[in-house]
Amino acid sequence: MDEKPFEEPVLVRLEPLGPALPIHSTKKAVELLTDARWPSERGPRHRDAVDACLKVLDGHRSTLDARNALLEAAREAEILVAV
């Protein structure tokens, strides 16, 4: 499966003192969004991001859509480190 890379990574931190994780592609974004370490309270931006990423992997949306949706979900979950 094509990873559908982002032009720029999104940096997130799943644990307060943990390392910043660079998310470089739509495939990695889906893995992150469905990871058990994602904060347990998953809001509407999380659902939107999963949907956007899956549509990108199916060829129906752009990688920019997936990246932007991931940014919003990470902000909502308060795990965004840098854009």
C-alpha cells in the first residue's frame, strides 16, 4: 500500500514526557489515530481525521486533507507538538 506521504511531518507527543513522534504519511496517521495510546477521549476531530485518512488511502481525497485533519485531531487531543 502506498504510504501517501505528507509534504511536512506533524509532530505529536502521546505521553507528557515522551518523545515527539513525527508523522510523515497518511498511512502512519491512520496507525496513530487507531493506536491505543491515542488519548481515550476521542472527539469529532478524531473521527473526521480517521475518515479523511481512509479516503486518501482509497484515492478520494488529497494528502493535504489528511494532514490538516490530523492536525485538528491532535490539537483537539492536546498532543500536537509542532506543525
